[in-house]
Amino acid sequence: MNKGEIVEAVAARLGGTKGEAAKALDAVCDVIAEALAAGGDAKLPGFGTFEVRETAERQGHNPRTGGTVTIAASRQPRFKAGAALRKAVARTAEPALGE
């Protein structure tokens, strides 16, 4: 599902326009991004948690030259699915009868 399809589905569920749904989706994404940039997290009960994890500086391998390179420390966004989302995905992954 891409952003356009998500916008259409949200507009259909809410009975609003695609423009309103797009603004709402953009606002949610912006709020989550701002929370992560500020060092916090964003929790949506049942859906999941967006958080930032720190990675330490480490040594890597350049496959082209065979040399060692230093990979800088960084902050990476992560998502941990909530219980309800995991259950919903697991239900759709169950094989049909006779398989």
C-alpha cells in the first residue's frame, strides 16, 4: 500500500475528502518525526512504538577495496509493533484449510 492508497482508504473510512485525509496523514507523520528528532518516542497503543536507537561507532569492511572503514555513530529510527498489530498480521498469515 502506498501513500495514495492509504489516503484513499482513510478518506473512505472517515467520509471526508482525499485532501483532508492527506493533511491528517502528513500531520501524524510530522508529529512522530518531530518527537523522534527531539529524542523522544511516539506510542500508539495496540499499533506500536516509534523510537530512536543510538548505534555506536564501529569498524566495517569495504567489499570493493577489501579495506577497513570506520562507520560513524548514529541515531536510527525504529518501530516496534504492538500486540494488536502482531495478532492482526498473524491471523492473515495462517494457511487456508486444506493447505
